[in-house]
Amino acid sequence: MTTILLTVIGSRAYGLVGPESDVDLRGVFVAPTTAFWRFAKPPTSVEGPEPERLDWEVEHFCALALKSNPTVLEVLASPLIRVCTPVGAELRALLPAFLCRQAAATFTHTCRRQLDRALAPERPKHKQIMHVIRLGQTALRLLRTGELSIAAQDRAALLAVRDGETPLAESVAWAERVLADLAAAVPDSPLPETPDTARVQDWLISVRRRFLDDADPA
């Protein structure tokens, strides 16, 4: 298996790093094409060896990105790159093919799920609410501009939410406003309705051909 891309996502990539922030590593690897000819297929993802690291096999990664998975898309937009081979650079350049209006529904669903968890009766989680707002703002900017940037907006205000300096009701209201704005931005978005699946598939086929003989053309 060959790692073609490894990036840092999470608070460090968003510009919201704190004293307790982990180094969240996410990457993409390519398994030799011949490995798929056996009954035992290569794994779709692998954890480690570093703490907080997860890598996806390139086909599974592309399938998730075509569904606008927020975490997967952030791998392609992160400015903090640990490994990027020529094939990895091709994948990063493919980012526009994954971006579409479908992201609004996927990001909103993720935000809603996180917000519900953050407001669980046992104890509100201010950090999680901060990330809901940040993710919603990221999606809103994507819908309005057609480009994905994961750098946090309103950094000081977001940190105030994280640290519990902003009243809980105000933080939740902010999150709700962002999600409402996100829904309203869909009709006028410059993004296409669906991703460019054909372009992604053509690239994936080219990768499979280049890795046919267990060589390492990355």
C-alpha cells in the first residue's frame, strides 16, 4: 500500500488550535491493483500507526468525497500537508469535481447530529458547538463562492464559544442562524447540482492502471 496524501485536519488546520488539541492526521493510500483480484480485498481504511491517524483507500475515499463527506473533503483542502506524491497532487487538484450543492444537505446533517450531541442533558459541550458553527460557516462559504476553505472565520468569537465565555443560548442561536443561512444559499449557489462523477472515475481508472504491477508510481 502506498500513501499518496497525508494531511492534518481538525483545529490545527482551522486555526483554532488550543492547548489540548490533538494532531488529527487523515490520508489516502493506494493498494496494488492486483490485490483486488483476490477473495480477500484490501481494507477500505487503516488506522495508525500514529495516534489520531486514519487513512482511506483511494476508491473508498473518492466514494465518500462524491457524497460530500465533510471530513474527507477537508483532507483535500487542508493547508497542512505531511505527504503529497504526484498522484496525491492530482487528487487534490480534483477537488472541484467533488464539490456540488449536495454538500448543503450533508454538512447540515453533520451539524445537526453534532449539535444534538452537544446539547445532551448530561452536560453541554461548548467545544462541539463551536465546531458546529465553524462547519456550518465552511459550508455556507462553499455554497456562496463555490470554493472550499476550511480556515475558521470569526476566530475570536468561535474561541469564546469554545471556552464557555459566550452564553449557551447565544451560541446555539448562532449555530441555528448559520444553518438557516446555509439552506437559503442553495438556490443561488454557483455549484453544480451533482459532482462530476465521470471525471473522478476516469482519474481512478488511471490510478488503477498505474498501480497494476505492484509498482510504486506515486
